[in-house]
Amino acid sequence: MKRDQKLFLIKFFAALIVMYLIVAWNPVNDHVIVPATKGIAVAAGTILKAIGQDVTVSGTTIGSSRFAVNINNGCNGIEAMLILLAAIGSFPATWRARLIGLAIGAVIVQFINEIRIVSLYLIGAYKPSLFQVFHTAVWQVVVILAAIIFFLQWSARVAPNRLANGS
Amino acid sequence: MPRIDWRTALKGLAAFIVAVAIWAGVSPLYDRAVAAGAEVLMRTFERPAVTTLIATGSDVKVDRSDFDPRSPRPGLPVIDLTFNWVLLAALFAINPRPFSDRNIFRFLLASLLLYITHIAALATEVMSIYVLRLGPWSRVHYGELARNFWGTLNHSYRFVLMFAIVFGLWWALRPSDLPSPRARGEGGAKRRVRGRSSRKA
């Protein structure tokens, strides 16, 4: 492994650990993560209502007489956003490119995450035997994989620009 | 906005579907291997060595020879700790020439290293059960520092580390003909064009 690749990995893990500790800190969790998760639940509830599901949203829980899902850490896309943030922040690029990458990446991650929540509710309501495998293996991996593929696309695009700009 | 390479995404998707099927089929057997490794790891460090981990097919039962024989044994699903292998398979599939000997060898090496992290993750999960979830027994045997340490380690693994480890393994072991951060910058088309034009000038 080349020196710059090692340096990237060291920065990536250091950034990830620091960000994890910040996010896991109770005041941040209570005042940032939980309200954001409630917003994600409201958005998913709105989509489910739009496609004819009789659901109610209470805090981070989306429920009906058929099924209920409670959105916790690990299902709110924050984990994918942390990995994306650590990767983009550790990669040599301009701050402008990083901010643009983070903004677009966050939108993509949360868009896919909304699909995950909506589909998990529908699977739980109509095909509960598949819920566990989709909840554990399928959707978590899809969301992280989307974040990593986005990072690879972003890094392939910004690196030549970085050199061209002389930064 | 970065251009989405659909061929790369489709390769990853195909590998992801195949990997989910393999992982679901092999999990009961794999759980036994992880449980056996974690039991050895725990017994190496605990005095006296009392922990026994029994894979039952769907989960792993945690037993200790000093537990009251009448009390129920805690169980935990190991698949929650091991499904990141699916992500590893998908990432190696998006490498150029995914079926080359070198890529397959490095994928197998990464899988072996991931197995070691699964053993450590299961041992950490068992420790978090010991320190946090066994009521008065936990409070008598472990202090605040141990509760925070094992609880945080277990939560961080489940929340982000299990994915970050896979990304790190893939990043470190992907064949070196893939562009690195510097190589991407220094070997890009723009540099070659600029270099030629400067020589002409």
C-alpha cells in the first residue's frame, strides 16, 4: 500500500472515531440526531400516506394497525453519512469540492434511506418473514455501498481538478 | 455532480445479490466458527476461564460455568455482526477485473481478516452482555469504567466500525493497479495534456 493510501486510511479512521464520539454524546444525540430522525420519520410517513398506507407518525415511530417501525441509530442514515464525511474529509481535495461532495452525498444517502424505511414498513406489513433479512443485511449494506460508490465517483472527479488548481 | 458509472454500480449490485444468498446459506456454519474463535479469545484472557459459546443455528448462547444452573442463558444473533461480509464482496466486485487471480486472492485475504474482526466483535458483544445486561450480577462484577468501555466499543462496532473496517480492508487490499488518491491526481488526462502542451511550447 502506498504512503498516501495509508495516510488516507489513518485520517479516515481517526475522523470516524472522533465523529462517532461526538454523535454518541448524549447532548448531540438528544438535540441533533433525534430531531433529525423525527424529520426522517415524518418524511417516510408522508410518502407512505401518499401511496395509500394508513400510518401515523409518533416521534421516531411509524405505525398502523398492521405494523410499526421505530427508526433508531443505524436506520437513520447517520452511519452512512459519518462514513461519507470521514472519507471525503480525509481525501485530498479543496474545501469547496468537499462541501459540494458532502451536500450531494448527504442528499443521496437520505434519499436512499427514505426508500429503505418505506420499503421496510411495507415488507413488515405485507411480508413479515422477509423483514429481518432486509432490515439486517440488505438495506444496511445498500445504504453504505451507495455512500462508498458515491465517494469513489467524487474522488475520481475531484483529484485531477485538485492538481489542475495547484492545491 | 459526479458522474454515476452504471456499469460499476451494476457489478456491485450483482455481487451484492449473490453475496446475500451465500451469506444467508453459510451463516449457520460460519456462526459456529466465529463462536469457537470468540470462546478461545475470551478464555485466553479471563481468569478463571469459564465462558462457553454455543452456536444453535440462529444465535449463540452465552454460558458460564459459574452461572446459576437455573437462570436463563443470554443469546445473541451473530448474523448482526457478520453481514458486513456482503459489503466486502460487493466492493471487491466493483474492482476492475474482479475475477482476476489477484483480486480473488485479495478478497479471500480480506475475508480472513474480516473473520478475525468478527471473532473480536462477538467477544466484545459477550463482554457488553456481562457488563451491562445481567442486572445485579453485572453490577457486582464490573465497574463504571468497564461498562462504558465495553458498551461504547460494542455500540461503535455495530454503528459504524463494522462498515468502516470493510471499507478499510478493501481500500488497503484492492489491487494496486487501481488509482490511489495521488495517482488519480498525478496520472489524470488533464496532466498528460498539460504536460504535452508545455513541452510543445
